[in-house]
Amino acid sequence: MAGSNNKSVLFVCLGNICRSPIAEAVFRKMATDAGVVHEWIIDSAATSTYELGNPPDYRGQACMEKHNVPMRHIARQVTKNDFTSFEYILCMDDSNLRDLKSKASAVKNSSAKIELLGLYDPQNQRIIEDPYYGSASDFEKVYEQCERCCRAFLEKNS
Ligand code: 6LJ
């Protein structure tokens, strides 16, 4: 139904090719399986310009295929508009948090709640580390953290 979107979340990391597209895909599948995806606007973005226009890292794609989580995304950078249009901007590490707060301070009427996704982890692992220079097992850990955090975030907002 048009106009029934009332919740929104933007997942953010450094390049928008490893962690944040995984978080976006995991959250979209969870919301879909819970029958509430129509209530949400779900997207992801980068703090940097490093990978603009690129698809997700092949190691993350392999990880998502293994877990049967559809992932389709093209990297984009956070925009000023994101800070006024999204209710939540959830990021991965303290560097992301600093970059986002700095960007938000240059936006009139920034209203997004900017938080670490790991804030929602029932196992209290606050930081989702950059797997760019890592291995398949680092991507698996990212997936597992995103799974726990997204489940708790969805539950909290249901
Ligand atoms: C400007 C200088 C850096 C990374 C990444 C790291 C490095 C990435 C990347 C995550 C997603 C021109 C661009 C850093 C996509 C790309 C290589 C360097 C990019 C860094 C530091 C520690 C751990 C990981 N930087 N690309 N160039 N993460």
C-alpha cells in the first residue's frame, strides 16, 4: 500500500561493498520472512568514495549464497539527504561513527539516529570489523554479527 512505509534504516560502512550490503541483505530477508518488509525502506551506503558504482565484494557474495540470502546492491556514498530521510543510520565501527557524525554536523535538520549496528548485539560485540584485508572466515563473522544484530533491531522495531 502506498504511504505505508513508516520505518527506515540505512546501513553504512567504509566502502559499501563488504559489511553494509551484507547487513542490508540480511535485514531485508528477515523483514521479508517476518512479513513486514512493506513497512520498511532499507538501503546501504559508504562513508567513502572508494568503491562507488561497484557490486558487493565476491567474498561477501559467496558468503550470502552459502546462507541463501539474496544480495543486490551497487555501492553509493552517503548523501546529505540521507540524514533527513532515514530514521536510523546504523554503522559498523568507530571510524564510521566519527565520519557520519562529522557529515551530519554539516546537514541542516539532520534527524537520523546514528548508531553502531553492534549496539543491538545480544552477545555485546560492539564492532563489526572491516573484512577487506581478511578471509572467508572474517566475512562469515560479519554475517553472523549482522544476523544477530538485525534480528534484535527488527524485534525492537516491531
Ligand atoms: C584512498 C586511499 C585508500 C581498509 C577498502 C580498507 C581499504 C576497504 C579499502 C573497505 C571497503 C583511495 C582508496 C583502508 C572497500 C575498500 C583499499 C584502499 C583504498 C583500510 C584500512 C584498514 C583496513 C581496511 N583504507 N581499499 N584507497 N577497507
